[in-house]
Amino acid sequence: MTETVYPLSLQANGGPLFTDGVWSGYVAFDTPGLTLAELEAVARYYYSLGYGYFCPTMVTSSAEAYRANLPIFRAARDFDWGQGILPPHLEGPFFSPDCMGAHNPSLRQEPSIAFAQKLLDWSGGFLGFLTMAPERPGGLDTIRFLAANGVGVSLGHMNPGVEEIQAALEAGATAFTHVLNAATRDKLSAKDLRMIAQFTDRRAWSMIIPDAVHVPAYAVQLMAQSKGPDKVIFVSDESPLIGAPAGTKASLWGQSFEIRNDEAGHLRSFELSGSCTSLIECMNIAIEWGVPRQVVEAAVTTNAAAFLAPSLNRCHISLNQPPTHTQGVCFDGAKYVPGGRH
């Protein structure tokens, strides 16, 4: 066994519940009424896979959900099992109306300092980063406000011109969220310079999902080479339905989904691309695609932590010592497996 690695997931949207070892349901972090017991169950599931840390992610949500659930993430830090829970990621609500993906369009809002302040207040300052569209009215002012308050801003679910991307980076945005999603199904448009920025501009980290569903192998290989090994972040975009067996049906975000295998044999939640693949599996897929181990490991540890550093510092969270709540993962010569020095 090699040195233990403690992967950090920046984007876990929820996770499974088990009864006597059998999948019995799921927790979506955007559903109002999240409890500490539910959060603990999901956290322990991710720790069992070898995760070191994760940012609970709330997709575009109601004010009620933000107000009710954001304090729960901070409260978890008072328990030993909660030491792997980092300041959350809010994916929304400041999106382009044309780029909502699976998010509920009725809950979308235009960017505003006023609502960003409410999010800070409801969370008690325990916020990691927001994914937002910079080109919307109020976008740049909101980015400046969040950055000034130690909250990261990642650009995504957006439809900007390249000039608006540049302006957002100058305003304080420091990442791009799940670059090239759906590239395996849709042809890239002629908006090529925007994509080049996401692959090469070193002012920002770029997150990409190497799960063999969202993007092709070549895109991941190019990202690892062109962005630089210190600026690429691997995420899984873990769906609340991760861990569910094939045939499972569920309703999320005003839509209905079914877990089944695609033509390549990958377990997916149709019609949602949202990942049923863990971050550990994504690491192994990247290894199979020829991404060097040092790049894979940096993409889920030091790079993710560097992006989160403003919020971690603000919340007085240090990742310098090996965690005691998880065994992490080790490379066994062919793939990453749970276990190692504890």
C-alpha cells in the first residue's frame, strides 16, 4: 500500500440511506427539513468509500430550504463525525435562465448582494462557494461581494461572452464548475474562446467530472495537460441517488428520474446526468485514461483545498492533519481502494 489519500469532494448533492445494509432511500440536501441524523448517515456513507471530506451541495433551492438547511451543515462540525463536512457549495440560484440543467427554473433568481447576504446570514458565515452565471444583471457586483466575504465563486450554468468571463475573473471568481458537461451528447457550439478560457486560464481552477458519462476521456486528458496539474479539480457531482440500485425511481427538483444502466454499462440516473459514480471511482477512471497519479491525487486534495482556502480560513478549518473519521484510500498498484494508515 502507498501513502493514504483523503479525497475532498466539492460537490455532493446528497446521498443514500441504508437499513440493515439495504438501500432504503436518499437525502437531497436542498429539501427543507434536513436533520443531523440524515446528514450523519450520508457522511458515514462517503467516509466508508474513503472520502476524507465533502462540501454538501444545495442545488437551486427555495429561501425556506436555504434558511432551514444551511445551519445544519455548520452544526455538524460540533461532532466527531462532522469533521469531514466542509462549508457547503450552493449551485445556484444565480443562473442563466437558458442553462438551468436539472435545476428547478421557478427557483432561479437574478444575482443580488441582498440575497447573497441572506445566504451568509442563514449559514452563520459557513459557506464554501457559489456556482453562478456572471453575465446576469448584478452578477459582477455579487461576485465582488462574495469574494470580499471569503466565499468562493465558481462560474457555471452560464451563457456569457468571453469578455464577461474575463470580467468575472477580475471581479474575484476563481473557478469553473463542471466544465464541458454533456459534451458526450451535444456538439460544442462556435463559442470556442469561452471554452479555451476554461481549459487554459490559470487565474481559475477548472472542475471536470471523469466519470465516463459527463465528458469523454480526451477532454479529461486535455484538461489535465493544458490547465496545469495544480489548477484542475476532479469532482463527481454526486447525485442524491448515488448508491441506489438499478430500477429505482425518484422525483427530484420537479422532475422524475430512473436509475438504470446506459449503453456502455454505466449506472446513471436518467434523464439526469447527475452522477451515480463516486469520486473514488472517478479517480480510478482517470487512472485508466492515463492521467498521472500525481495529477489525479492533486485534483482531489491540494487543488480542491486551495480553491476552498478563503472559506476554510474564514471558518478556522485546517486540513493539515490526517483525519480520524475516515480511513481514506490507497493506491494498490492498479486502483484506489479504501484503507490504509488511520
